[in-house]
Amino acid sequence: CLYFDGWQLAAKLTAKIEEWCTSQKNLPEGHAYELYKKHGTALKGLLAEGHMEDCEEEIDAYLRDVHDVPVSEHLTLDNDLRDMILKIDPSIPKYIFTASVRDHAQRCLKALGIDDLFVDIIDVKSCNLATKHSTEAFEAALRIANITDPETVLFLDDSIKNIQVARSMGIRSFLVGRVGRDCGQT
């Protein structure tokens, strides 16, 4: 939820996932999205349906390949965003909770000029590949951030599904953004 580029960067990631599934696993076009819809992420689907070996080396190769996108083509320094984050009480620890991998998140934060404003990045690997719209991912994130009371957390996200899960766990949550990723509507 830290950047809004009309979902262009997200579209590149989706295209990379699709391309990887068709070129590396010879899956039919559109199957990556079907895996996403059925399992929460294409990766979880690839693993669950036996298209990919459940080993760290292959998972890391997939995550590295699909996140190899030109971040700097879409994101630039955002001083307004930096100023907004700096206005938040500095005693409150701030984390990035992403369905992506740490390296991709770091590149995005650096491009925006806010990489020094967060305690840590809680990524998909930190959450045992759980989707962000699962309680498993939120439970892992809370453990990593050493939070015992979910009501002390303020969660900002661009996905209604993620917000619903967070709220069901007692996490104060707010939807950010004006355009839906899949529908493109406000």
C-alpha cells in the first residue's frame, strides 16, 4: 500500500508469474491465475498441485525469477510519503508486511526513499509461504514483530481480503488506495 502506480508494477509481477509458469513448467496460458484463485498464490498452487518440487532451492529460484522486475521504471522518490511516515510517532515500530519477497520489498522501499523508516520486512518466506489473506500469515507476522495483542496493531493494506482477515483477528485495519487491482474500479 506504499505506492500507487495504477497497478503497473503489480501487472509486471503477474506477467512474470504467468511467463514463468508457461516457460518453466509448460502450463497453459492463464493457469497461473487459476492457481492463484484456487490456492491464494500461484506458488502455493504450483506446490499443491505437484508442478514444482517443495524444496527451498526451487522455491527461491521461482521467487527470484518472478520478482525480477524493473522497480525503478515505476517507482521514484516520494518525499510526501516519507514526510507522512515521519509524522507518525517514532516510538511506534513500523513493519512492512508483504506477499512479496524481502529483496523486492527492499528495492521498492529504496526507490521510494523510505527504506530506512521500517524496523523489518515480514515477507512471504517469513510466513511459511502463507497468503496474506490467511490467519496463518498474520499469526506469523505478529510473532515476528513480537506482538501479543493484535488490537495494538494498525494494519494498512490495499486488499479487502487482507483487511477482512486482519479484522477477524482483532487487528485495527484500514483499506488504502482508490483503485481495485483486479477490477480497476474505484
